[in-house]
Amino acid sequence: MSVTLEQALANLSSTVGSGIQVGSLAELVDGDLPLQSFLEQLLPLLCDLYAAPAAVAWLKTQGAIFGVRYRMESLLPTVAHQRQHERLVQLSWQQNRPLLAEPAGLPKSEPSDLIQANSDVPNPTNHRLLFAPIVHSGEPIAVLEIALPMQAGMHAGTQQSIDLSAAQKQLYLRSIQLVAQRVYGGLKRRMAMPSTGLAQVTRELTGLSAQIQSLHIQIQRAIENRLAQFQGLSFATLADNQEFARLVHQLLDSHGLRVVCPECGHPAILRCLRAGNAKNGVFVFDHYLDSGRTFHGGPTTVPVLKVTAKPARRNASTSGTAAQP
């Protein structure tokens, strides 16, 4: 982790990050300081890492958000600035990945990871603000905030935000994500982690189920599209046609699928059987109906192959027939 973080910081600029500072971060995280002392030393270290003028560690306890600040007051001189900033912090708590908030007045940025300056939650400071949620069980338990450095302007005594390319902004986002992942270990040892409730688990599993279902549909369509290329083919021998049918069944069965019988619409297994004068066999759809095991079809070439889900396994003791293959 430290090497990766060091490389990410080194790619930003010669003034950002060093191996010594990254090593100090690791020592601090793995040390024995209590939470308050840990945060008080963490924030100036983060400012050193990013050559930043200010930083805040936001934590949530008993439903309330509080911040341990380091030099942040000078960037928010008025009550109006502070209230706007609070809205920006609240927005960062709704995320699970780092965000970069542009100062008001700068041109709109392209990367989708950025909070735009002309959004409903503007950045009231003259600095880019880098936010990194620290996530536990899918929910933020803390947010790191860093005010990125400015540089001298063209006129004496003025400063302006450093012009950053889209690639540099992505580097900032990547580096602070690595920092957040490293700091998570320190917070986990120093804080009482919120327990994972059944409602949260249910939401996560429901979302996972929807993702899996979407993947199943994509797999089904991909297989069906490829099988359509074989329609009308017949191979040189009965053994070849039977091997083709076996390979099709093997592929479908590995994904919990069957072909659709074009005659009755039921899920079936494609087979090739000896039949009459068809020296290379005929293709049939093998399935169980209420009347028992049935073979539909009979073309000598590969038929249209539509794909559907595998049916539930039949119970031989209640159906009076052999269990469905």
C-alpha cells in the first residue's frame, strides 16, 4: 500500500508527498495513540503529504457529525462561508468514493468524479477541496478533507488555484483513496465500528441479486447469439452431430440453462438420435411433460436454438417418472 501511495503522490508534483512522509503515515496508523491524538497528528501529516494549507477529519458518532480541524478556520472567514462548506461536507458523506470540489468561478471540469463548482453545493473557498470517505460495511464512518495548495498569481500578493489537468485530478482522487484505505485500519482499531444491520445486509444482497440477474441475461443472450450461427448445419457423421449436441448441453448446463423446445415451448435438452433413413441422425428436444418424457422435433440439421432457464428438478417419488436430467 505504501509503495503504491508513494508512487501516486510522486506523479502529482515534486512538492507533494515523499517516502519519509508515507512511512510516517504508516507508523502513525499502526501506532498506539488514542483516537484524538491520532487525528491531531494525522491532519498535519496529511497537509505535509499534499503541501496543503488545511485539513479536517470528519467523524460520525451517535448520528452526529463532528470535525477535528487543522487550520481550516482561515479558509472560511464568514458564517456564510461556513454554512456553504457544511453543505459540501454533508454531500461528501453521501458518497462512497473520493470527490474533488472545484472553487467557485473555475471552469466546469470534465471527470464525472468531481463535484462541479456550478452545482447546487458550491465550494465557498478559493482552494480545491479533496474529500475521501472512509467506508466500513458499505457506509462512510469518516471523511478526510484536504484543501489543496495554491500558487502565486501574476500580480504581487495574490494567489490562485493551481491549474490541474484531468489526469492530475484523477491522480489526486486515486492517491486520497489509498490514504483513506490506509487510515481505515487505524480508525478501525480506535473506534467502535457500527454493526452491520439486517436492513443493510438485505439492501446489499438485493443489489447483488439484481447484478447477478443482469449478468445471467447477458450470458443467455451471448450464448443464444452464438448458437444462431450454427442453424442449418449438419456435421459429417452421426457421432459428430451427437458431439455437437453434447457440447451445446454442456455449455448451457454449466450456466443453469436449457434450449427452448420450438414445438411446446418447454425447456429441453438438445440431443441427436438415430432415426430411419437419416444416416447422420436427427436433432430432438428431450424434456418432461405431464405425460412423461417426450422428444419433439426431428430435423436433420441444427434447428433454431433459443435459450431459457433450467427448470426445477422433478421429484421422482411424486411424479412417478424418472428425475429430469
